[in-house]
Amino acid sequence: MEGLASDRIDAVFADMGDTLIRIRPDRFFDRLREHVPDLDTEAFYREVLYRDVYRDFARGFIDGPAFCERMGGILGARWDFETFRDVWCDMMDEIPGTREAFRKAQEHMPVYVLSNTDPVHVAHILERFPWIGEARGLFLSCDEGLLKPDPSFYSRALERFGHDPRAVVFIDDRMENVQAAREAGMQGVHMRDAGTFVGLVEHLWG
């Protein structure tokens, strides 16, 4: 499989969104339009997701209610935190076969989850997809104050979990994150489609 550079593999480092679970921005935007009828999705990415507003949230610098207030102020949404949380979390689905592949991989070696995420999503994910909590370890941006592809994100995870990077397979849907993992010495696999993680597990363990 493309990205595997060695037969020696001691651990899998897996991203979460669009790797272990599917992210559905279309459904999120449909829900968001209930509160922001004239929503400009490009403006949402530009003014919220790719700016310090979300980066602060995903690094744990602000909490859920603070992000709710800042996002609502930018978009002109008037909502309470419970309504925001319901909308913000309505964007995730299970990818067929991934739960089974995740557990199969764990029969052979530890699987860790490394994700850029926020505390509201984490709480929802662990409740709705409890099998993700079965990972040997969770390394989350909102706990660490770091975001991929910062090199420190990878070096800290490797130190925390005690693995030789040359024997770690890292899989992520964003190529810049995969490239950063390769630069950290890991074997990087790009999650090209919904079947890539399942295909990786089948390639390694049949």
C-alpha cells in the first residue's frame, strides 16, 4: 500500500474526522441555516474555521460556551449553548466497516487516535462512537494546545506513547498532516476515500 515503507509496524496513529468517522458538512450547514438563513459557507470557512476563532477552540484555549458566543457573533446567530451544541455535533456518521477494522487492528497492535478537534466534538464522539474510546491512547489538539501539522504535535505524541517513528503507520485525510508525519519519521498513509482505513487493515492483517 502506498505510504508503507517498512514491514516493521508496531503501532497505528489514526486521525479521527474523515478517517475513522465521516464528517458531513452538508448536513451541518443545513442545520446552521435554520439559525442563519443567509449563511455564506465560504465566509464560514474563512471567518470561523480557518481563523483563530476555531483554532483557539481546537487548541483548548477557549471552552464551548465561549466558542458558541464568538461563532454566533460572527454569523449573527442567536442561540443558547445547548442549541449550538446540537447543531455543531450534527455532522458525523460512522464509515461502514471502520469499527470492525479498528478492533481488528487492535488485536495485532495498539491503535492511537491523533486528532485536531474540540472538546464539544470529543464528548459527542465518545458518546456516539464509544469504540473510538477503546484506542490505546487519545492525543487530541484541545488537550495538547497543538494542531497538526505542527512538528511538535507528532514529536510529543511519539514521546508520550513511546514508539519508534519508523515503526508507526500514521493515517490522515489531509495530505499536509501525512507529509508532516513522514518528516517526523513515520510511515504516512493518505486517507484518499472512505475505504482507505479498512484497506490498510486488510493489507496488514488480511
